[in-house]
Amino acid sequence: MNALTRWSWVFALVGGALLLASACVWFVTQSWEGYPTQFAIGAALALLVWVGLDRARLAELLTSRAFVYGSGAWLLVTLAGGVAVGGYSLARRHDHTWDLSKKRLYSLSDHTRAVLAPIGSDVRILGFFRSQSEAEHDFTNLMRLYQEAAPNLTVEYIDPLQSPRQAQKYDVTSDVGTIILERGETVRRVTEVKEGVLTDALVLLLSDAEHRVCWSLGHGEPEPDDEFEQTGLGAFVVQLEAANYKVTKSLIAQEGVDRGCEVLMMVRPTVDPFPYEREAIAAYVAEGGRALFLLEPFTVPDFSADLERYGLSLGPDLVVDADPRSSFMGVSDPSVVVLSGDSFGSHEITKSLAAAVVLPGARSVTPIEPPSAGLTPIALLRTSDQAWGELNPDAGDVQPDPGLEQIGRIPLAVVVEVSDPTVLHVAAPAPADGGDPLDVTANPGRAVPADYAPKGGGRVVVFGDTDLLGNAAMALGNNRDLGLNTLAWLVGETAQIGERPEEGDKLTITGLGQAVSCLVSILFVPGAAMAFAGITLVRRRFL
Amino acid sequence: MNVVHIAGRELRATFSNAVGWLVLCGFLLLTGYFWITQLDLFVTESANLVFNPYGAPTMTISVHLLGQFFGNTLVVLVMVIPALSMRLFSEEIRGRTLELLLTSPVSTLEIVLGKYLGALSFVALMLLSMSYAPLSLLAWTDSLDWGALFGGYLSWLLASAALLSLGMFVSSITTSQMVALVLSFSASLMLYVLSWSADDPDSWMVQLSLGAHVEDLVRGAVRASDLAYFGGLTAFFLFATHQRLESFRWK
């Protein structure tokens, strides 16, 4: 028994080690299952044996003056720690931010506050971001402000690489950043950490609204889910769906244009739509519908001519820009045009674009002057003044031909607002049994709805290029934002467009200024402190 | 009154010692180096972005110069503060002058607060001596963000106050200045980098990390939770130091 008492410290040591091991394993696995519990039980048993064997010495220790005072001090320190943690938790729960920054980096707009105020605990925001990334930091900051304004809002931070199951559940395929807004069965997704975009998505979530985009097929257009071919726009469609658009296929030749479409998209058609399809499109726009056309050079001549009814003219050309500032880096082909700054028209769609857009081969799209009453066409993008519309790009020597070709600042995209639909001259609805159904040129009014009721408010956007939103070029510059802004403007979600980022600060310091700054920072100021150290040392030695 | 007296004596002792000046020199040299590299980087990068049509040209002085500078130089404070705090009590314990101090007609609280405020005053002067750097920007721009500048200095002061109280507590539990230096530097560094390996911004590691609580403060966002964190941390270690000194009385 004496020998056991002498070696009782071994049990204390083993108990302590097991307790530590239990805590370490729990820290790594974040679970009490398995080893942490087993180690904890082992530790408890070892410590119990130690207490049983060493009870006399322990009793002596427990009644000592050092233990009584010491344990009191420990208790007080623990209590102080508890108070500090409690105070911090309370402050965090009812957090408040005082934004002292000049550009109000940490303040929400009144609109966002109004949207957040009535939000209940049924709304969840899940941020799928790579841990420690800059985007995650921005998201965390924004969510703190949102939670200050809406204390019931639930926010979860998820790393898709570490929680692939949850990422899969919400169809998150990127670790760059996806925000899921969830309310019951309704889910919205956002890929940008911007207050305007997120608040807009919240409004949509709360209102259960969804934008339906009809993707025209049947004229050689690519499928909307074509994410792999260079000519496809599947990557852009993914972006659209992420921004709460629902893209559905539409066969105008068979079904006409569905009035439920918020936007009709016709992308890279290679075959002219039939006359009755063109009338169906015009009727749709005349009834206040919105349409987006992306047309390649030297394609669909009849349809291009038909678009003149909307107040714009598509040239049978390939625009070439000889301005070196408009050339794409490393590419000698002058038909790949880069536009930025003053190339953007003054419009909602382009106001937030901070970087350039790249159009890899575009045709001219010019507003017709003067515009018809009832139509307001505006050039959205223009080249530099060193551009021309090349009519014969396959000829060996590509040069501008004055008088024959359009030369100067050539528009490459036009937006049109229709206030008077009668100027579209839509064919009258045809009777159900009118004409031969196989004769596609006859009876153009056959696809116009029988209860056709024109009204103002139609919007049309025409780009003289498709590839700018293609799988290969969408990620270049601001191409993606240009496409998303266009859709947002068409459906009237201008809040999604956001504001132009504020101009950054620029410091211009001369070489002399930098040299002085360097000398002061590295030599003079620390040198002065060093000199005082020396003086102090000398004074202490000799006084 | 005793607190002010002790604080004044502590401050004078720091300046009458070459170590205090050397610490100040080290701090100014390191932060000066951080400043000129950050300034050079900002001048170059902001000029480059103007000519880069593919990137958003939004670099601001408040975030990308002052914010980065104040944030990065916190690591200098993590190195310098332990050098200041190491001698606060360990020297007194080793030289057995603490007994004299404890038997003098001042309370333990006054001793702790006096020594702490003396050291904090030195740190505040040290931080203030670096103000020439951000203020020199006025020579080149009139768009200085005073809010961000205030946030940067507040972050320095709050972090210094917390690290100093931690260092003072460590200094009270050892008789060796070197041990106090190593222990408080390790603890401060751990506190600073704790959030680096955290995946969840809500995790306890982020909540406990000093680095995470200055990220937005240096850009001009003063949060109640950040103030509570620094206040709680400082008060806790001051109280722990007080209890440690009290133990010398009953021992």
C-alpha cells in the first residue's frame, strides 16, 4: 500500500495526459465520439485512483492557506474571464458599427435597411466562399451589417471545398463565391458580394418573383446549355441563372412568342426567321415585350433588314478598329475590338462598367437618324474614330474605302425603347384557318396573337456580336457585367446594375519626394531615437 | 493620485533607460520601413491600374495604403510591446523591490494601474511619433481620410493596451525578464495569428484573435464588439495581474 502511495503521482500524470489527449482529439475532430470520450473516461478513472491513493496528502493540501487563498484567486480570475466573454458576446449579439470612413464603406443604404427591417428568422443566407479569401472577408463584413439591421437573419459561412455535400445540395460548383438566399423552399443565388445585388435578390426572395428568359431556337442558335463549344453561351446562361433568371427554350416557328417571357433572346441565328416569326417578335415587342438580339457579321440578312422597323440599321460588314488602344493585348487582329471609357454610351447598362469590354468580331449596329416618333434608339457602344466597317474582310489588303464603307466612330450595339408601338407596323392577326400552313412566306400575321393589344414600353437591345458573351470571351474584362446589366435593364431590375465604382485615389510622388520620405522614415526619425539612446547610455555611465 | 505618481515614475524610468529609446528606435525603424514599402507599392499599383482596362481601378488611400499600413504594422507591436512589458514586474520581483512596493501605503490596484498607465503612456508617445508618416500624405493629396486615420490609430492603441496588459501579467508570474519576453511574445503572436487557420468566421478562434478584430478598425469601422473585445481582454489581464500581486501579500 505504501509503495502504491509513493507511486500515486503516476496515476495523476496518466490522468492528466489522457485528459490532454482527449481535448486535443476533440479539437481536431470537433466530435466527442470515439477517442475523446474513451480518453476522458480513462482520465477520470486514473484521477480517481490518484485521489483515492493520495487522499491524505490531498486533504492536507486542500486545507492549506495557499490553497484556500489561491483557489479563491483562481475563482475570481475565472469569473472575470466569464464576465469579459459575456460582455463580448452581448456586444456581438447587439453589435453596432460607427462608420468613420470617408467613403462610407461600412454603411447600408436606406433601401437595404427598409428591406431588412421586417425579415424574420425564416430567411437564411449561406455564403459559399473559400476560407480566408478576400471575397469571404467582404461577405462577412457585409453580413455583419445586415445582421445589425436584421438581428433575426441567419447567416452561415461554408467552404465548398470542406463541405462538398452542402455545396452539392445547393448546386454550388465554384469556390470563388456563391451566396444562397433561402426562405422555405425558395432559393435565390447571387455571385457578387455587392449590397445592391444582394438586397435585390432578397426583395425577389421575399416576393417569390422570377425572371423568365425565352431562348429562341430553330434558326441555328446554340443550345442554352452549351458550355463547352467556343460558339456556345452556356457559361453566360449559368451566370443568368445565378442571378435569378429562368432560361427556357422557345420555338417561335411553332409556338410564336410566349407572352410570359420577360425577355426573348435570339443568339447567333444563322438562318433567317420566317416572315411570320418576325411579325410574332414585333407583336411581342409592341405589346411591351423585351428582346435581346446578338447577331454575327454577314448572317441573317433578311432579319437584319427587318430590324430597321425598330429604328436601327445593321451593316453588312465587319468592324475593324485601327486604334492601337482598341486592340486586344497580344492579338494583332484589328477586328477584335476593345472598348472602354468614352466608348460607352450614356446609359443605365454601361454606367457601372469600370473595365473594358472585348468584342471579337462585330458588325455595325447604327441608330437610324432621325428616329421615328415613338422609338428612342441609343448607341450603347462605339469604336474609336479610327474604325471602319469592312465590307470585304476576305480581301487581302484590308483598308477603309471612303464613300463605300462606314468610317469613324461606329456603333456596335443599340438599345431601343418603344413608346408608340404602331410604328412597328405589325401585321394584323390572321384568322386561324388563313392560308397554307406550309407556305412560310404567306400570311405573316398567323403567329400574331388573336387578341393582339399593342401598348408602349417595349425594349430591344441589339449587339453586332455574339462572341462577347460566348464561352471563350465572357470572362474578359467587363463582358459578363455588360450582358447581365443588359438583361437587368430589359427586365427593369436596375438595382441589379449597381453604381459605377468610385474612382480610386492616385498618388503622384516625385523621385525627390520618395527619397525624402525614405530618408526620414529609415534614417532621420529612428536615428534621432538612437541618438537619444546613446545620450542616455553615456549619461548613465558618467553621472 | 498615487496612480498618476507611479505612472509618471514609470514613464521617466523608461526614458531614462537606453532600452526604452532602443525599443522606440526599433519601432520607428520597422514601421518606417513598412511605410515606405507600402507607399511605394500604392504609388506604383494605383498608377498601373489607371492604364489597365481589364481591372477595376479602385485603389483608395484609406483602404489600400492606410488600412494596409496600420494592419501590417500591428505585427511590429506584437514584437515591441513584450520588450516593454517584460521588466514591469519581473524586475521588481527579482530585485525584491516588489515587497517594498507592496508594503508602501499604496494599494495593489494603484500599483497595477500606475505601472500599466506609465507603460501605456510610453506606447502612446511611441505611436504618436509615427504620425509624421500618414500626415506626410497631405503634401501630395488633399483627400486624406481622417476617419480611417483615426480608426488606424485607435486600432494601434487598443491592440497595444491589450498586449501590454497581457505582457504585464506574464511579467508578474516570472522573475526572469527573458522568460517574460519569450512567453508574452509567444502569447501575443498566438493571439494575433489565431484566426489564420480558422475556416468559419464565426468560430471561437476568430472571435479570440486579435488580428481579426483590427481588420475593419484600421479602415475606419469602429464596432461595439471590437471595443468590447479589447476592453475585456485588457481588463481581464489587469485583474489577473492584480490577483497575482495580491498573492504575494498572503503568501
